[in-house]
Amino acid sequence: MQIRTTAIFLLTKDHKLALMDTGQVGRLDEESMHAFTDMLLALVEQETDRLVDAYLRLGSVDEDLDLRQLKKDAALFLEQYYDLPVEQISFGQALQDLLGISVKHHISLPSDFILLAKTFMGVEALARALNPKLNLIQAVQPKARAILWRQYEPSQMAKSLRGQFKDLWRFF
């Protein structure tokens, strides 16, 4: 998945929003995209273990990571959003809070993920300026679910299995 920042938004004749990019470009690999998708769904569905698992798949950690404390911090993070209706959750703020957790626990996140977070914050700010009732999480949720389900399609499972067999063959 390619990520771009510094965008210009245009309204087309058929009342659709068009994006013109003039900024940085990044790329998320498939595993990072799945981890990001899991993080988004974990936030919406309030699943601490899923959030921590996705976070650890996305970043690299020190040997001395206190997993118990990380789970506590993730639970506190999710608790902030527990009673809020989905339309009141700021995805940009949630990403910013997650980046704070990574700093606290010395989790190194890929620079492209940070670029993605920055992009989402900008998009959310613009989208809310255009439509204050818009909920970016709710708008992105169907796409996130589609990405997640795509990884379980037979062709993707076969591709993953081939890769695992190749790794096993090299090991022997």
C-alpha cells in the first residue's frame, strides 16, 4: 500500500472528493498493512490482546519489553474510547496516543507507518472540517474488514503456504 502526504482535495462534477498528492511517498508491506488493519479493528471492537499483537507485529521491540505493562497501557488506551460513540472517536488522536505508547515501551515503528499516521491525521482534520459529523473510523471500517478478509482468500493462503514451505526447505 502506498502512502502519500500533503494532498490537495478537489470536488469533482459528480460531487466526489478527488485527491491530488504533492508530498512524501511511503509504502507499507502486506504484513504491516494487515497489522495496521488489525489495530484499527481492535480500536473499534475494544480488543486489547488484538491491539497488542498487531502493534508487536508492526514494530520491533527490545528484549526487556514488559509485555504485562504494555497490555495494561493498551487497555487504558482503549478504555478512553470505551464509552464514546464511534462518531466521537478521533482516529488521528488515537494514532497519536498509540505512537506515545510506542515511545514509552521503546517499540520502533517503521517510518512508513508514522507517515501513514500523519496522513490519516491530516485527512481526518480535513474531513471533519468538511463534515463535522463524519467518522473516519466508521468510514474506513468496511475497507479494513475487506483487507483483513482478503488475507484469508484461498489464493493468499496458498501463497503464504508456499512461502512457508520454501523457508522450511531452505532450513533443511
